[in-house]
Amino acid sequence: MADNFYPALSTVVSVDQVPDNLSFVADSIDNLLDQVYFKDLQLEKSNDGSTYSCLVDIVSTSGILQLEIPGTGRLRELRAT
């Protein structure tokens, strides 16, 4: 049976799209986008094009995803279900 391929979030979101007021976490976000994978991406745009929403399923190959809470140095574990 073939292994599934899931693209990294960095293929659809870049650190350049992070708002300026979050630039202090840009390096962490860039690293996160390269290491988190997704499937079932759904994008919606408002009729006037002023807002977007995104629904995505996050895939963890290890079963546990560790994210640093920005500015705290603490890790938060998210376990796959």
C-alpha cells in the first residue's frame, strides 16, 4: 500500500502573509509552516473579496505536534485523534 502524501502548510501560506504586528513570531511561524502538513483545504472568499476564511485538516506524521506558545518558551502538545 502506498504512503499518503500531504503538502506542508508553507505551500499555501508564506511568512510574508503574516501581519506586521506578528512579526516578532515570524521565525517560529516560518518553521511551523514547513513542519505541519494538511489535507482537505477549503478556502472561501466573501462576495466583495475583503475577507477570506480557511478550513483545513492538520496532519501530524508523528501523532504528536508540539507548538511553542509565542513569547513564553513553553511547548503545547497536540495529540492526533
